[in-house]
Amino acid sequence: MRDSAGTASPARGTVSDLGEHALLARLRALAPPPPPWVIVGIGDDAAVLEPPRNQLDVVTTDALVEHVHFDRRFSSPADVGHKALAVNLSDLAAMGAEPRAALLSLALPDTLLVAEFDALVQAFLAAAASQRVALVGGNLSRSPGPLVVDVTAVGAVRRRRVLGRAGARPGDALYLSGTVGAAAAGLGWLRAHAGAEAPREPVPPIVERYRRPSPRVRLGVIVGRNRAAAACVDLSDGLADAARQIAGASGTGAVLDAAAIPVDAGAREWYQGQGLDPLEAALAGGEDYELLFAVPRRRRRGFLAAARLARDTRVTCIGAVTEGPTVALRRNGREEALPAGFAHFADRR
Amino acid sequence: MRDSAGTASPARGTVSDLGEHALLARLRALAPPPPPWVIVGIGDDAAVLEPPRNQLDVVTTDALVEHVHFDRRFSSPADVGHKALAVNLSDLAAMGAEPRAALLSLALPDTLLVAEFDALVQAFLAAAASQRVALVGGNLSRSPGPLVVDVTAVGAVRRRRVLGRAGARPGDALYLSGTVGAAAAGLGWLRAHAGAEAPREPVPPIVERYRRPSPRVRLGVIVGRNRAAAACVDLSDGLADAARQIAGASGTGAVLDAAAIPVDAGAREWYQGQGLDPLEAALAGGEDYELLFAVPRRRRRGFLAAARLARDTRVTCIGAVTEGPTVALRRNGREEALPAGFAHFADRR
């Protein structure tokens, strides 16, 4: 990020009234002092970080694009700031990596209010602080259309503790963190209540799960540290997609046990009210940001101990890795094809 | 980047016809095999990289947003792919860092042709290969508006060889790589020739300087390695801005010598034809992606030797760091204020 001699002005007007230098000054004023391993932070051409000794660097990038990944009728700027970091930390967690630093690249519509910019940045920084992630740089530019929040997250992991997605073997158990279906149900609830009037009902917890996902950072790190799983992916594109990703990368199949899949109670209620099968909706719905692990038989005890230690969320055995190549759902004693996964790219919200 | 079991299909139709999985498969088919220090590359939740021994990580991100940073009437998808990497490598070069890896995050309009996607990715990969940069991950999403190309570049530098922008001291000489003014003049030429008809004149070299900047990677790395400069910035936002950035970060002033500033010959001709002062236009024009160094007197000989060794471009002494705080232009024996820098954020192309 570029340096600026400007000082933060009051939160009035739009970002285009202020301009890049003043916005950067605001951002720098909001960011806490960096930890000592940040040799050069915000304000130079690039950030310089001291890598932790004997660890590997883990890097990922993921963007939230307005009208594709979020709608400002349904998510506040603060929700978007929180989620943009969360989805990247979820990717690090799925590798067993401890998050360290983030870069924030924003493309801002001219009409965005300075107060909205502040709220987005503050929520991003609050989420970062809660996971001990340092904002070390980024980029601000105008957008002629959507608000785009592109985040790069940097983490660290020891070589023998990387949780790839390709390590699953037939016979491994599939364990899922938390519950599924809530985020997609929350978005469904918001769409159903999108009207000229503000919704009269109180916003249910499924909406919070959609707006403010909690990446399973501790769980991923502790499972990786204890080498308690053979493979892991996150559920950004849904459980059905996650099972396919592990199977595809590992050259195996998978079978999920319908009766074991923990569908969120609020999501179940929402889908039933809509006349939909809660399980099918939960399998296909994206954005739960839970983790799916493949756990060899001899590591199950260690995996469950690690999961308890993480105190992040419960884990549930929901199926097994098979010889393949099919990825199936076992329901009422029969195997059927998994529903198609959630695809951001094809989704036209 | 997500894994995909799909295979590359012929370059027909639009990106929305193909969808994310098929586009990722195309991208993976185009990317060369990664070097051995890429432990996990494209296709998992995050990339895992082995850091070079005893070096620091350097990370930067910079986006090109359609209608803000480029116009598809003036730059081809291949130009955009090349430039998106170049502007990030320029930031690494300004820190003295050797580039290693890049992440590519694309927000793609539905109407973008698959052939355009391929051309963008191929030019990005060609620029990466020429600088020995490995594409290790990224993200694809739809865009409801502009094409957005957001790149994160990762490099490495030894601790004592970091070229920050804050190290300048009064008395240091200011050295500039290459020439200034060409990129902004090239954009001016394109705008002047933007019409329904294709321009009849051949495209002059200033247009190539605008479309395909060459980041000064070797120069930055070799100057850093020889500790031959006290501070450095790149000229993404123009020479006037760069001088202000070094002075502002270092708590100094600066004076540039008008007669010494090497304005590109083609740019000079273009600006004179437009009735503009070439020097003022070159000072304010952005996107030259040259480097500005502050060089202490006792290091000048070493700096010039390092610059010769880099065989990247010539360097010119164009002024000096002063006690400050003013940043001025000395012209015809008088000092005057520098023109305002180039600001992407305020620029409405």
C-alpha cells in the first residue's frame, strides 16, 4: 500500500470525494501496530515478513464480488469485510496452516460511503485481530461497477503437517466439522424477505451463519499439527463438492451416509417450510466453511482427541472413502448420486 | 485454486458457457510444471511454498480494473495479462526482492470469450516464465461488470538487502532507471486515435510502453544485493509521486533537476505535437514502472557498477534528497513546485 501524508477526515461523503491517499490514511489509522515479524508493513511498495523458522509458507487468494458473492441488500459492508477474511482463513485451515498475515485489495464504487468503507475495514480488522492475523498491505482502486474485496492470506505450516486434499485412501472415515446447510438457508431466508419493507421477523441464526462464517482455524491447525488426518478440504462450495474434491484429488470414491449428516436445525426448519428436502439442499448449498477430513482408521482416536482439544466445533463421522470412482449418498439402504455442488461461477443471484 | 476433473475444450464461446471448473482446467493445462520448492501448487485450498533459506518473504498485491486501469479498446486481453503481472513485479523490484510466485484472481464478465481468457492467461504465464515466476494459485469468479485482474506476487530478499522507501538522507543522489513519459503518452495516443475506424498509422513504441511495461526486476535485485541504494520506489504513479513518496517516508525533501530528467523521445514528440510541456506531462504521467533510487555519496560508484551489471536499462542522476520538507523541480535556475502526481483513484478514463 502506498504511503500518504493525509490524515483521517470525518466519515462523511463518498470514497470518491476522499480519494485514494485519504482512504489509505484512514485504513492505516484503523490498523493496529504490526507484530515484530512484520519487517515492512503497510505503506511501502510491498510487505516484508520474516517467515517462522522451519515452516513452509501457505498462500491463498479469494475474492468477494458484489452481485456474485454478496448483495448489499443482504450483507452490510461490515459483513462483507468479515467474510472476505473468513473465506481465506478457511482455505488456510483446510491446509492445516496457521494464519499470519493478509493483504486487502479493494475495488470501490464511487458511490460507496466513507462510513461504509470504514465499517468494512473495521470488521475485516476485527476478524483479523481475533485470529491474530496482521494486515500487511494491499491495494485500493476505483470500481466502475461492483464492490470487489480481494484478500490474500498468508500462513505457515510445518512440512510434515500439510493437510492436502490428495491424501485420502479407501477405508478412511470422512469427518465433518459443525453442521451444514445454514449459510445457504440464511441466504434463502434473506431472498424471501427482500422487499421494499424491512423484514418484520427477527433475523434467525441461519442468516448470521451466512453473513458471518467462522472459519475452523483452530481445528485445521490442531488436526494438522497432530497429523490426525490424511486429507482435508473446506466446504466453500458445499459438502457434495467437498467430497468430490477429496475423491477426485486422491483418486478414490466416497460414500456419504445420509442419516449421519448433521444438517443445521434452523436450516432444516427453513427448507421444510419451503417444501424442500433439507438434506439435498444442505449437500448442494455452499458457504458453510466447515472442514471435511479423511481420517485413516489408525488415526481416528488421535483425530477425535485433536478435535476435542481444538474446542472449535464438534466433528461427525458422515461417511467413508471408497475404492471409487463414484461419489455417492447412502440413503435408506440405497446408494444414489450426490446432487451437483454449488458453483459461484454459474450462480446468478 | 480448485481442482477440476474437466478437460480443456476448444476455445469457443464465452467464459460463462464454460463455467469455473472448465476454465480452471484450461488454466492448469496452460501452466508449466511448478519448480520443486512449490510443495502444493494450483488445485488445492491454498499453495504451499518452501521459503528460500535465510531470506524474508516479500508480498504485494495490485489489481487492474477495466475502465479504471485499462480499456479493452486500447489493450488486448494479452496486454492486460502481461501488465497485471508486471505491475506487481515492479513492486517487488522496488524492494530489492527476487520474484518467485504469483496468485491470479480473476473476476470475469460473462461476455468474455474463452479465446480472450486463454490469451490473458497465456500472456500472464509468458511474462511469469520470463521472470522465473511460478503461478501457484488463485481464484476465478464472475463479474457483473468490469474485468478485474488481481495479482499477488511473492518474492524473497535477504534481511540486510531490503530496499525500503524510508532510508533516504539529505545529500543522497536520486537516480532514475530508463526514461519517463512514454506510458502516459502512449495512452494519450490511443485515446486520440480511438474512433470507429482502426487507426491508419502504425502504432508507435510509446503505445507498447503503455501496454507492456517491463518491470526493472534485475536492476532492483542487483542494487539490493549490493546494498547500493538507501531507498527505492517504483514509478507506478509517476515520477513526481515517486519523489514525494521517498521524501515523505524518509522525512526529507527532494529536488529534481529538470534538465537531467530523461523524457522518452517518442513521448516528447507526442506531447509537443499536443502543445503540452513534455517534462510536466512526463512528471505527472503514471505507469512508467521505472525505479527511483536514493544513493548515498559513498555508494555511488557501487550503484553505477550494480546498474551496469544488471544490464536492464541505463540509470540517470536526476536530482538529490534535501533537508526538506519541500519536493521541488529546479528549472532554469529556479525552483518550482512539482506538478501533482498521477492518481488512479481519481482518474476517470
